[in-house]
Amino acid sequence: MAILEVNGLKKKFDDDEILKGISFSMEKGQTLSILGSSGSGKTTLLRCLNFLEVPDDGTISVNEDLLFFADNAKLTDVQIRKNRHHFGMVFQQFNLFPQYTALENVILAPKLEAKSKEEVNEIIERGKELLTKMGLSEKMDNYPHQLSGGQQQRVAIARALALSPDILCFDEPTSALDPELTGEVLKVIKELASQHTTMIIVTHEIGFAREVSDEIIFMDGGVIAEQGTPEQVIDNPSNERTKQFLANYLK
Amino acid sequence: MFTNVTISLLEGFFGTLKLFSLTLLFSLPLGLIISFGSMNKSSIVRLPIRFIIWIIRGTPLMLQLLIIFYGPGVFLGVNLWGSGDSGRFTAALVAFVINYACYFSEIFRGGIQSIPKGQYEAAAVLGLTKRQTFFKIVLFQVIKKIVPPISNEVITLVKDTSLARVIAFYEIIWEGERFIKSAGIIWPLFYTGVFYLVFSGLLTLLFGYIEKRLSYFK
């Protein structure tokens, strides 16, 4: 059974059609990477899944539960917030809350929903656990500006995981990092993949995508140009645009 | 003599302080409400608010004091403010609150709009409501950003209170000037400057302290 099913997703900004009908599905525990040049629509697709953008057409289902279809495009705030619980999002620019420590960033959202003191304590314990898993046990009480980009991004990953989403989304998680800091973030994502966390990763790191993904989607001009295993899409691309894109990257 | 003058001036300064503190008390929250109005998506709300801000910021406070104090009587034939000192005080307070609320609203607007979109998006994907996002995430960051410009306005307000004497509101300069007529000495008027200086000095220290307390994050 597919954990996520996307069908005919379309999105226009003014007269610019960014997504021209995207359909794909993914299985629980899989890692899906989305490649493509800038402007191909990959980030918009991810933002639609997280309801940061409202698609114009198409459907989104998680666990066979229809979250979005064009006729209910006017979702209420409550519905949107409920739908978002299925997804976690890690941003290119981390977007940590500067006035909170690493740990406070991680526990902020779950704590707002806690009903008892014990629950809060559990949330704090889990937050510490997650940060330790990210290799940040020493940095829990530091504020974001005291952390390196790589550390900030790992806090952001822990923050997204704290809500136990069905699907964790990454929007170019290493693009804002110095090359020497990308490794520590990619390592964490690899670990998550090995623990069968369901993930969708928009990335420019082709080598990383090949290593970590079960499935690759190559997007071009708002459509899926090619889809398959890393061996198919990256090693033996059949689409001309994919070949061109990969050739540019491997240069 | 010096002691007598000091005591008289302190009395006058009490009027200054009263106008100062009540203006702050009302204009800060009103300014926040006006800033929401000036950022409203609907132009039916936004444009009139922006128009009022333009009028208030585009004309002298002294003129606003005169219009607010004399306007109701001249144009409507009603004695809105009541008589005597309390009437003058109310009119002065209303003029100051409106004027400062408009200035504060622009500071709030600047502060709120300077918060990166990513903060709202991060809060949204974590499932925070709009209310939680404002109070838990945005507000504190806004406060940190607006402390320096607010402190500027507050210190300006200390001195602007002297404008209220144009409608015969009793404050420290009024008191200082009285000595020219009653005792033929002008130095008490100059001496009022010390009161302003000390008070704005204290405010500078206070705002410096607040800024320091908020410097733990960037």
C-alpha cells in the first residue's frame, strides 16, 4: 500500500504554470529524491505537499486518506493544520526560531499540544533523545546563532522528527551550507534512510541521491521527465533532458 | 530660592510625567492595532488607516493639539473636553495618543514585516495556529527589533510634552516661565532643561538595559 499518492497535481503562479500535472506514489519506509534544474518545479511540489502552496488541481492522499482534491481547494485552517501533521519539512534556510534554544526549538510544537505535566516531560526527553541522535547532545542549550549551519540544520531535522510525521520532506537541505558542512547533514539523512524513515528529498547532490534513494524522480519544466531507481535514472538515463542535466552536473 | 524653584518645577514636571506616561500607556497598544490595520489585506481597511497615518505624521503635533482642543467647539458647537485643567489635559492626552500611536504603528509595521517569511512557514509546517505563531514566534523577535526605534520615540515624547502648553496645559516649561512674570528671573526656565536631561538619561539607561537583556539571540 502506498503511503503517499499524488495525482495530476497542477499549480500556477499568475500565468506561469509551475506544475503541469504531477503523479507519483511512494511506499512506506522509502526514500524518494527529486532532482531537476532550478525552476523545474521540484520545490513547489514539496511546498504543495506541505500545504505552503495550495495546488490548483489534482489530489494528494496519505495512507489512502484523501487530503487534498481540487474541489476542496478552500481548506479551512484547521483542516490544513491537520493535513500538515502527515508531513515534516526541513527548509533550505533551516528557519530555526532564534529566540529559543536548540532543545526549545525541537519541543516547542509538541509541547503546545501536551495535556499533562508527564506528557511535557516525555516530550522533553524525546527532544533530548532526538538531538543526541543528531550528534548534538552538547548543543541542546545553545541558541541558533551560536551553532554552525550544519548544526542548525540538524536541529531543524530533529524539530521536524519531533512531531513523528509520516513523511519527512527536505527542501535542498544542504544548499545553504558550506561544502565542508554538507557532509554532517547528509550523514544524518543517510542514517534516517537506513532506519526506513519515509523521506522525500529535493536535492542537487546527485551522488548523495544515488546512494540514499530507493527511487528518483527527475523533473523538468513542471512535469516528471523520468522516474525510476537510482541505477535507471542516474546511471542509465533514457530522457534527453536527464542526460543533459546529469552531464552538466558531472562536469 | 533655588529650593523653592526646584520644588515648583518638580510640580510642573509632575504634569509632564502624567502626560508622558499615560500617552505611552494608551498609544503603544493602539499603535499595534493600527499597524494591523495598515497591513490588512483588504484595502477598505488598509487605505483609510494609511490615510490617517499620513495626516497625523504629515502635520505638526502642535497644530493637532489646537484642532483637537478647539475643533469640537468651533465646528460642532459642542464642549467635548469639559472645562478647566482636566479638560485641557484630556484633550492634550487624546492628541498625543493619536499622534504617537501613528508613529508607533509604523515602527510595529516595520518590525513585523521584517520577520522573514521562513519563520511563518516553519511555524506553519509545525502545525502552529496563526495566534500561536504571532505570540510564540513573531512577537518576541519584533520586540527585539523595535526597541531602538521605540526608545527614540519615547525620548522624543518626553520633550514633545512641552508642546501641550499651546492649549495651556500645565507642565514644567509653563511653571518655569511663570518665574519670569512673578519674580523677574529667567534661569528657572533654563533650569527645566536639567529635568528633561535627567529623565531622558534614565530612559536611555532603561532602554539600554532592555536591549542588553534581549541580546542573547540574534
